[in-house]
Amino acid sequence: MLTPEAFPDFTSAYVAVLRHVYACYEHQSAPRGNASRECLGVTFRLTDPRERQLWLRTRRQKLPFHIAETLWYLAARDDLEMIGHYAPGLAKHSVDGQRLTGTAYGPKLFGPGADGVSQWGRVIALLASEEGTKRAVLTMFRPEELVESWANPDVSCTLGLQFALRDGVLHAAAFMRGNDAWRGLAGDVFAFTVMQEIAAAELGARLGHYTHHVTSMHINDADLGGVVRLLDEVVEPPPTLPAARVLVMPSRPWPQIRAVLREEEALRTGRVSHTPHSINQLGLDPYWQQWLLNLQAYQEIRTADRVHVATWAALSPQYRWALAARWPGQVPAGDVL
């Protein structure tokens, strides 16, 4: 079989990857002192890229960070001011203490080129004019990163992202030189499948499958204990939720994305504290309202050590589940789903 193994959701794929690298690793290496178990040439496919959430309590996925990181990319930012609010530990990967170079895919994808047009804009225009094109590639790894790598702790892990529009369906594939299966994989899949969803919404296409290719899929030895605990967890199908639990991104996403970015900054800098009512008054689609509610909940945990009851009630069930798994002592008591 020459096509990758397909999974209906990311939880199933994530567990399969961890189990494979943990038990069937091909190499043990320690580049730059980071001892790890490694498998070369790992690929999997998601048949429904919207099913990007991890339903694993042991993993304690930090969903507000994934949302913020994706927004950071979409805003074409490379600064620590925004992303460091959600992940202070990223500062150790910055050479100058202010910006990230490799991890910051946003300027490469969404920043203007020499002609004033972004890579993203060129690719969307190409897909809109030529459905069967094989050239819809977004490049993230810069050749000069190899020259800088001896002095730079932050080199792009992702080589590129490619879209394939076929018969009105938009498929995507990510190509990575390396991926930390325990720590980095969840965030990468979240961001890249959201980008696929944005592109499909822009093009008026149906959402196809997502394929994830990694040359070096690895687990750091320091994280093996967490992997063992996760694999010992009884992995069951995701909880049964209402049929509409996975929201579909509306068409013309960019005006709403820009509005979410403005509100994220206002939340992060303390200029506003939202309620479900005030978020509803912004005129956003429910898809993007839920993103803001996640960020509001994160702010409440940071400032008051607890999610407000009204915020909690307005969150859709899958987001309540994720927050309860990550911060069980900081959410209202009662049924999550």
C-alpha cells in the first residue's frame, strides 16, 4: 500500500504515532544534546481535518495556545510579545529575546513579498484560476537557515504546505523535516488544518483530506514518561456530542479573522474583558465566537484562576472538555458535555 494510513480524527492518529515511535523506533540520537527515539519517514492522513482536537486527558492539550499560535501565524507576526503571552517558554528559542525566526511561519506565508503579494495570496489566486494545479506550494524553510543554524536555536521544522484542488475538494499536505511527536505535533496539525479550512472557505471548495509527512518523527527521552502514561490510558472513541459539535468555518473568513485579531490584542493587553453577550455583539460567526471565548477563558484563568460561569456556559461542549482536561481545578463543577 503506497498511500498513507488514514484516520477519522487526530486523536486516533496521534496515539498511533506515539505508539509507533515509542515501541518501534529505528534510531536513538541526541542532536544538540537532546536524546530521543526516532523513526524516519512517518506519514499519516486525516479524512476529516476539522477533527483536530485531542480527546486525551493525559495529554492535557492547551487549546487556547493552539488558537493563539494559529492567529499569530495569520497575523504574519514573529514577535514574542503576542505568542509569549500564551507560551512564555518560547523565549528561550529567540536569539534577540524579541522575535522568533524559524517558528514564525506567519511572515513567510502571509507577509507581503517584493511585489506586495503574500505567498498565500499567490497560491489562492493560482488555485482559483487553475483547479488541477500541482504548483500550489507554500514554502516555510529558508535556505539561509542552514547557514545560521549553529547560532540560532529556532530553525523551521516545516518545509512547506501544499494544496491540491480536485473536483471542488481541497486537500492539503504538510512536509516537515522533523516533528516532536509529544510536544509539537498537536499544534502543527491544528494550525495547518485550520489553514486548509481557510483556503477551502476562500475558494468555496469542500474540505478534503489532510496528509502529514515527517522525515524525523521523534520523542525526546525526557517525555517518555508522559507517553507511557498516555498509552496506558484507555483510548476510547471521542465522547458522543451533539451533531453540530464541530463548527464549519464560514465563507469569506478574512474580515472575521481580522476582527478576532483585534479582539485578541485587546484581551491580551487588558483593554477589554469580554462576556458572551459582548462577543455576540461583535457580529462574528459562531465559529470565531468560540475562538474568542477560548481566549477569554484563558484570560480568566490567568487573572482570576477560574473560568467564569457565563463564559463556561457559552463554550461549545468540545471546548469545555479540552479546558477541563487541561485546568480541572479552574473550571466550574458539573457535567462538561
